[in-house]
Amino acid sequence: MTDPVAGGSIFLARSARLGAELMRALKIALAVFVACLIGSALISAQEGHPLKGSWLGTWGPAKTHSNDIVLVLNWDGKAITGTLNPGTDDAPIKNATLNPDGWVVHLEADVKDKSGMLNYVLDGKIENLSFQNRTIVGTWKNQRESGQLKISRQ
């Protein structure tokens, strides 16, 4: 006949072992979950400079008449560089600043026209900064005309 006390000891030993294995599995699952959270936060934080990327939109002297605009901007760690309307009539950005107080953007580019060079100045504010498709809304001007500007990052 078996000893009832010894049978109880075996049951307690198995329960303790099972509890320890369950606790170890729970710790591993928790560590994997925390690692995934940290990894996703780091990936989203790797987006880079708020102006970096391709921007598409319109600018014009009036809301009823506007022209398409394309900006390709880059950040090299020291300066904002880029091109206004890349292609055959492109113009390099010659001066660019971003003031993080209010996220105010200032861009300048010289564009060759039939009558000579025009200095374009674009001033605006970044809206929806926390989104991938943020926008810059503001104004533009040159020596002859001025108007509204709205571009969105692609």
C-alpha cells in the first residue's frame, strides 16, 4: 500500500515545478512584449528631420488660380538642402531654415525666368507635425507677385 503522505509530497513537488515553468514562460512572454514595444517606438522615432522628403502642393496668386509645386528637401545633419520643382526647370534651395519654436519654415531659391532671375521666398508653418503627411501652409513671393502656399509631404 502506498503512503498517502508520500503521494501528497509528489503532487506538491509537481505543482511547484509546474508553477516555476509557468512563471518562467510568463517572464519570457513579458520580455518579448516589452522588446516589441521598444522596437516599434525606436522605428517610429527614426523618421528623421521634419522637412526631409518630397513635398507636393500648390502655390498661386489667388485661390482660384494656382500652380503645382514640388519640393525635394534633405537634411545632412548640418543644413537643409533641396530642389524646387526638380526637372528641367529646377532651382536649388539656396537658403533654408526651420525654427522649432512654432515650426516656422523659410526657404529661398533663385528661378531663371525669361526676364532674368527671380528670387522666390517661401515662408510657412508646419501643420500636423506628428503625422507622416504633414503640411506646410504659408505664403510665397518674388519680385513681381506673391500668393498662398500649401504643400504636403508624400
